[in-house]
Amino acid sequence: MNNFSLDLQRISFPLFLAPMEEISDSPFRMICKEFGADFLISEFVSSEALIRDVEKSIKKLAFDEMERPFGIQIFGHNEYSLRKAAEIAVEKRPDFIDINWGCPVKKVVSKGAGAAILKDIPKMIACTKSVVDAVDIPVTVKTRLGWDEQDKPIVAIAEKLQDIGIQAITIHGRTRSQFYGGVADWTLIGKVKSNHRMFIPIIGNGDINTAEKALYYQKEFGVDSIMIGRGAIGNPWIFKEIKARLNGQIKDETAYEERVRIALRHLTNAIQLKGERIAILEMRKHYAGYFKSIPYFNERKVKLMQAINFEGIKEILI
């Protein structure tokens, strides 16, 4: 039960890649690992879908040994489905189970899952405890500050979750009502970390899109680790940049040729996993990151968004 916590403490300021639907699949996770991500997590998986043996959800559980330490993230709205889903996930031998109590998307919240649980903290605690008690590997939680500006009980929530046995908590510095708008509020994340009752690792999340921000948040709020989400989309180099800064170095700007090489490898591996059509559609979310700040790239970006086969994309980039 202690391996995950020990690993987290062993690495100097470990970096997590956030679980993101149709973004953080295995091809992208492997690239982020190569460039310095220490902990990887699956795309979030519906507990109800796992119980019903839905093929798309079952596929999300797969990972390569090179991805370790690796966690499977589940979401749901009741004790039974979450417990059963965790038991199914554990059969794949991940290093930890993560519970999503933070997704703000309407189709998730409307079912009482994700951030909806922030309106019923006793239920959140009961559901989480059912998972902790059901599995023999560490359980972590990812959540938000609260439901809205008038309801941000994250300090108390973190204590309660720690008391029932979770081994780390990731806090996104927004409420559910904010979705991804405005600016993430790290002050409450800092209050959780400075709470003398807290002893599990606190992982901060929200608005980390540069190495400078990562180091600022580490110094200002004392978090044990950070999780990078949108800032890593099409930008796996952010992990390498942060680690360079931690060592007092500045990483050189990534050359265009390197960006092309990694983007094409990402797409190639995604095609092998999902087929050309789906891989190309999902890859469009990454182009802005892969080729950010490249001069005169807009025309090629438009063509990339319209391309329908690998050879065409390769021709545009090379």
C-alpha cells in the first residue's frame, strides 16, 4: 500500500500528465514519458461502462510497461459501480487507482459523477472509501476547489479523504462553475498543503503551461508535485523544460525538425492503435501545441486540419 507514496517522495518534485479524454492515450503518454513525465494516468473511464464490459472503455485500461508508474482513473456516481470498476481495473495491474471527482462536463455531472459530487461531500467520502476498501493498491483522488465561488470546501474535503485512506490528492484550482475559464486559484491549494493535519502528497493542477509557472507554483505554494493537463497538449517538451529549470538550466527552443519527428511518431502510433480515421481526427487537437510559435505556419495548420490521410499530413509537414 505504500509503494506509490514512497515513489512520489523519492523523485524530486515529480511531474504528472493529467488524464484527458481523447488526448492522453497511450501513444501520447509514451512520448510525454520520454520527455520527463514521471507519472501517467489513463483517460478517465466510466465505472458503469466497465461493469457493462463496453469495449471502448475496456481498451482504455491498456498500458505499456514503459508507462509505469501508471494509474487508471475511474469515474462514477455510486459506491457499487465504483467499487466494481476498481476491481476490474486492478486486474490490469496498474500502480494506483485514481478517482475523478472533478470533471465539469455536463454529460458527466448530470449523472451525479465527476464534479457533481462536490454538492454531496458525505457521498463523495462514502464512494471513495468503498474503492479504498475494495482494492489492495493505492487510491488517489482528483478534484476541484468546490462547486462554485460560494462553496469551496476543499480544505475540509482533503482532510476527510485522507482520513479514509487515499494516498495523494490532486487539486485543480477552479470550481465546477468555472469549468476551465478564468484563472486557477492556487491559494486554496496552498492552504491544503499548509494544513498541519495533512501528511499525504498534494498535487497542484491548473494553468501550468510554462516551466516558469511550474517553478513559481512549487515555490509559492509548497506543493509536492504538479499535474499538467492542457499545457502538455502537443507540447510534451514542457516536462523536459520544467526539469531543466529545476536543475538551474534553460532548455533550448525545440527545432522544427524535432517537432515534426515527434508529431509524426505520435500519429503513426495512434494509427496503429485506433485506425487512421480516428487517429487523424484526434491528432488535430495537438497541432497548435506541436507547432506553436513556428513562423508562417498558419497556412500549413489549415491544411493539417483538413488532411484525411497520413501521407498527406507527412507531405504538409515535410
